[in-house]
Amino acid sequence: MHDRSARTRRTFLGTLGRGTLGLAAFVCATACGGEHDEAAAQHAGHGGGGAGRCALCGMRVTRGNAFASGATEASGNAVLFDSVKCMFRWLGQHADARDPWTTEHLSRTERPARDQLYVMGTDIDGPMGADLVPVDTREHAEQIRTGHHGTLVLAFGEVTSDVLDELFRM
Ligand SMILES: [Zn+2]
């Protein structure tokens, strides 16, 4: 009888603990959307900062790294991606997203994704394996393709779901 009530009490506390965590997560989700300084400090890098998590696969992203990419959700929230293929796949699922960007491979600068060319099939692996290498000019794209055993140079609009399926398989 005594044991049973102790167990009931533990269960109750366990439920309370989960409830409290859930509430904290809710408060965070609400606060983090605003301009609150404390929330911004605690979550530096969440969205538009220097680091964060890939919105597609959850892997860590550091801006300035090769293959780091991003976009802006319809709500205005900035999202990051650890790999170019994660960005393209996510864009395919979020037609209302805007301003996608990728990191130009040779200069490691962030450029509008639609202005870049993407070299496929190279021996330059991204954090998720086979990936597209973003470059700014046709000349640079050909240099990467020939120097790194690439197969194709694709424009932004040529990165179809079939291309992505192949990249995620490799
Ligand atoms: Zn990813």
C-alpha cells in the first residue's frame, strides 16, 4: 500500500516535470520570435547568426564554411543549411521561402543562390556526402568540374528533385 502511493507520487512528479519542460519550450518558442535581448543572447546563432542547425537534417552549421547555405521563411525567419542539397530539398518543400543563398566555393562568400552555378559529381564532399559545389562564373565552374572530376554544371533552376534524389543516394 505504502509502496504503491510512493510510485503514484513519482509518476505524478514525472508528469509534472514533463509539463514544466513543455511550458519552458513553449515560452522559449514565443520569446525567441521577438527582439527580446535576453532571448536573443541565449539563442545567438538561431536563425540569422553565425551558427545554428540545418533546417532540414538538424546538423550543425557554421556560416562561412563551404556548403553553408540559407534562406528566409515566409514568416521572415532566417534558416540555415549545412549542405547545398539540404537547401534545395527544403526549398522544394517551402515554395513560399525567399532569398536563398549559398557559399561560393572559391571565395567562401555568401551569394544569392539563384546567381550561382552548381558543379555536380565532384570529389569535393559536403558534410552530407556528395553535394553540389556553388561557384560564381562558368569559367570557375569548368575549373572545378575538370579539376575535381565533376560531371555536370547546373544552373539554379536545373537542380531538380531527380538531381537531389541522386545526390542523397550517393
Ligand atoms: Zn542538412
